[in-house]
Amino acid sequence: MDLIPAPLHTTSCPNDASVVLGAGTVIDAGPGAEGAARWLRATVGAATGLPLAPGERSAGGVVRLAVDETVPGGPEGYRITVDPEFGVRVTGGGPAGVFWGVQTLRQLLGPEAFRRAPVGAREWRVPGCHIQDSPRFGWRGFMLDVARHFMPKDVVLRYLDLMAAHKLNVLHLHLTDDQGWRVEITRYPRLTEVGAWRERTKVGLRESPLWDERPHGGYYTQDDIREIVAYAAERHITVVPEIDIPGHSQAAIAAYPDLGNTDVVDTTALPVLPSWGVNPNVLAPSDETLRFYENVFTELLDLFPSTFFHIGGDECPKEQWRESPAAQARIKELGLADEDELQSWLIRHFDRWLADRGRRLIGWDEILEGGLAPGAAVSSWRGYAGGIAAARAGHDVVMCPQSHVYLDWRQSERADEPVPISHARTLEDVFRFEPVPPQLTEEEAAHVIGAQANIWTEVMDSVRVLDYMAFPRLAAFAEVAWSALPAPDQRDWPGFAARMRSHYARLDALGVEYRPDAGPLPWQRRPGVIGRPVDGPPPIV
């Protein structure tokens, strides 16, 4: 059946046990399964041309969708039974489980079920089987950086569909950085009037001498965000916003210069940053800065109902704080030891502020420096060390080490790989990623609430580039986050590679311009298409 991610238990039945869906097939959806029925009718119905009307048993067969809390695996667990007598039955431990079950049902129908319209007459046969399945982790995340290069709303909605097809359930939106502010804040309109636009863009990374002289920008209105969040919720995906503080904040400072360390640098001269790398211009640790971001967060909490709220906290250089009389006075006033503790004070402030409103703070593992904020969770990106330290201290962790699941890293050592960033991370490397470090005890390991694949878009200026870098590796990551896999060195890589050959056909039907297993296609290698200039050498990294 070549399912991805692999189910927990699968039993195939004889060929004569299959069920054929036809024009008379109906969907019988019980309480809690109505959303999955609507999705099935809208997507699989469109691909097959079948009406899949609501109803009970009919001569054309039935697809029964139901919620049963006794299904193993909790609310996201599901069970599928296919036999001629009873038709197709998808039962979930909760509405989410039913939805993940119909994702598997779509795969059972074949790659043509992933198209948006029928492409010819065919028989829609569901093979006879019994499937019992549930996820390993509750947080199966994908981080999309829309700050470095803005991705229009339709791209985000499309990626929510791709996430749902792979049973990923958390979209972490990196909404702000030095290079752009991407969400409307009505109280502070200059954040998008000024902060959402940069005059030009570095081509390549850091030392590259090349520039794209076209202005770049864009942002989501609050109604756009409401639409994205609602679209995600229909697919049982939670959208977690990230507003990066106190570093990676030059776009905000360009819009409101008083947010910066004005006693050290002329912040009125700072533009939205057109280049990449770690930037010394950081927020001032002032009461005014705290009030500003409290007001920003207040608007965002109305837009994002997620329990977790990401505040970044990464790569915050301390030079300006060391030179700033105001920052030094704040350190002395608070009785802090140094600038690391000053950042910890700021993080703790927002940890308490969010907790008072029923939310939980999560940040990159730098929030460990100077003392971990009580109640905060950690996105462990600089390897496993931050996650191990946090779990041992009793804090929840999302494992996303750059060494394994940064999908902006190149996919092979081949000379024709179009985005030559950092070390190669192959499809097999991602498949062998293990989110739970062996150093943790069973009690400590319980704090690893999930895993996440991250994609940073410094050299990704279109959805075509995004597709190429995300896939097929995101499919391998989905299996790691969902399936109960053995230790990395015991995983069946040849078996997964064989299943991927079937999965490529599904991605083709979805229109995903993934990196082929054999290497980049000619158009993907062509200069000017993926992260390279039309003229001149490749970017210097």
C-alpha cells in the first residue's frame, strides 16, 4: 500500500475484499466526523468526480466516518476497515483522528485521488485492509519563514494542505525578522507601512557581492491571518505565530526607531535590513519596548488561539546593551549579573504576561542563557544540547536541530545542487533523524512533546524554490514525527525509499516541484531559477 507516514499496524485482505466507490456511494458521518466528511467530499469528490453525498447505506456502498473515544492512541488515533459487507469504515478517537484516517483513505485510492479534477474514467477501488494507527508525537511541526522572503497567503494555504496530507499538525509561522514584518498591527501601522518593505535584497548569503535591486515586501492583513488560522483548524493544524525579540528586530526598529538603543546608534537611519546574518541592532530593554510588544501581542492573541506563542529569543548580540548607559542602568536597577540575565529578564516578563492570559511561551534554545523562564518551552535548534538541558529541568521541548531538519540546507554534495547552503542533508539523513536523545531518562523524554522541520527563506524567493527544498524531505520528516520507528541505524531505509517511489506520484498529482531522487532537473539547475543570479558566479556562503 506504500503509505507515508507508515501506519502503526496494517493488515491486507484478499483482493475480493476490496470496495469500489461509485456514483451511488454515500458518506455516513456521525457526530464529530462532519468536518472530515466535508473535506473528503470537497477533495476526493473533486478528484474522482463522485458526489459522495451524505446518506446512510446505499446500493453504491458507504463510507462511514465516526468518532469512538475507545480507539487506541487518543484523539488523533484512527482505525480503518475495508470490506465488501460493511464498506469503508474510518473511526477516530476524536475528530482529528477521523481526519487523519481519511488522509490515509485518500492514499489508498491512488495518486489520481490527489488531483483537483478527474483526468479520465477509472475504477476507484479501496483495497481490503485493516489499519490501526496513531501518532508518536503530539507536535509534528513545520516552520515556514515568511519574513526573509514573503510568501503570499495562497502559498501558506497550499502548504497547509500539504501538511495535512502528511499528517503534520503545527505550522510555526516566522512572521518577523530584520528583513521584514509580515502581519498587520492596527495600533502600529508603520510596522507594515515601513517594516514590511525593503529596498533591495542580497542574492546568496553573507559575503555574496550580488544584489537584487528590486524592492521586496508584503504582509498579511488581520483578516488574512483569520483565514489562515481557520483553514488550518479545519485540517486539525494549529498555527503558532513567532514574533522574534529582542534580536532579529531591525524591521520593527526601522518603523519605530525608539524601540532601538538610541543612546548607542542613530536608529532613525536604520532601514529594513536588505542582507542576512546575525545583526547587532536589537531592541532596547526599556519599559516602552515592553509596552509596545504587549500591545502587539494583545492583537495577535485575538488572531491566534494557539496555546503556544513563539517569541524567538535567538541570536541576540549584546554589544549595544554593553555600550548603552540605559541598558546598563536597567541591569543595575534589576540587580542582574550581566547582559545574558538582562535578556532572560525580558523573556521572563513575557512568559508571565502570556501565562496570565492562558498562553505558554516558547522560544529558541538561547532563552536558556541567563536562566530558563519558568513555564517556557524550548525549540532546540542548535543541536540537542538545549533540548536535553530543558527536558532535564522539567520544561517541554520541540526538537528541531539544524544538523538534521533544517530543510534550507542543500540536499546533496553534487556540484549542480542549486542552493549550496551549509552541509548536505539528504532524504535518508532526515529519515534517520531521532527526536528523543538517548541521554534522557524515560521521565525526561516525556518532555519532548514533538519535532519540527524548519525552512529559512533567505535564498527562496518563490514557491517553486520552496517546493524544491521542502520535498521530498518533509515527507521523511512526517514519518519520523508520526510513525513508531526503531532506532535510526535499524530503520528500513530501502523500504522507505521504495514507498517514496509511489509517493512521488502523489506529489506529482499535487503539483509539488520536489527534488527528484536522481538529482535536480535541468530547469532546476538553470541559473536564475533557484537562488542563483542570472549572471555571475553562484552565491558565496
